Amino acid sequence: MLGRLARRLRMLGYDILYQRDIDDGSLLRLAMREDRIILTRDTRLTMRKAAIGRTFLISSEDPAKQAKEIMQAFPAPSGVPVRCTICNGALKPVEDRQSVLGQVPEHVFHCASGFFKCSGCGHIYWEGSHMEHFKEELLPGEEEEG
């Protein structure tokens, strides 16, 4: 139920484990074992005794506003992408540009200033115009319109 939020938070560098179909008991045990906070919109989950201090209730239904809630409660580890939005693996700078030739669109290969590769799934990332839009939407210090 928070998959879009998970992708956004990973783009900000948060270490996010996202499991779509997991029962509450297993989720709480996993959070305790890995020392994680459960981000949820499920008020019943937050009221369980084992969840005390282990959950953060998200009020908004909008992924951008949800991300801002998280960023206010838990400061972002960085302002650049350091996590794969797909598998949560660490992104590492690609040293040899030629190694990504054929793995990214040709125009991107020629225009992007640098590339990152996921250490988990191997997905290639680059900073494009979508990152500028994302930063404008989410990074701290931006005033909300309204």
C-alpha cells in the first residue's frame, strides 16, 4: 500500500525494505530483528503492543506528501540517489562510461554527465530532468503551496 512511497524514499537514500504481502506478526518480528521502523497507514497495526516505538503512522494518501512526512520525522541520509528504487541495493558510480553503452538509451549515454549502477540488480541510473522535478517536489526547504 506504500510502494510509491518506498520508491521515492529510496531515491532520497533511505534504506527501505518493502514487502507487499506480509502479515502483521511477521512484519513486527522483521522490524525488531533488523531494527527497522514500520511506515504504515494501518492504525490497528500501530496499536499492537509489539508495535509501540516500532511504527510511524502516515496520515496523507499522496505519495509526495507522505515522503515529506517521513523527511520531517526522519531526516534524509542525503540529497542524491544512493539506493536502487527497484531492489534497495546501493548505487555505485560507474567508473567506465563505455561499460553502460547499450544499457541506456543512446541520447542518454551522450548527454548524461555520469551513471550509477545498482550493486544488487545491476540497474543503471543517471541524473536526468526527472531528478530535478523530484528534488523540487520533495527536498527540505521547499515551501508548500496552499
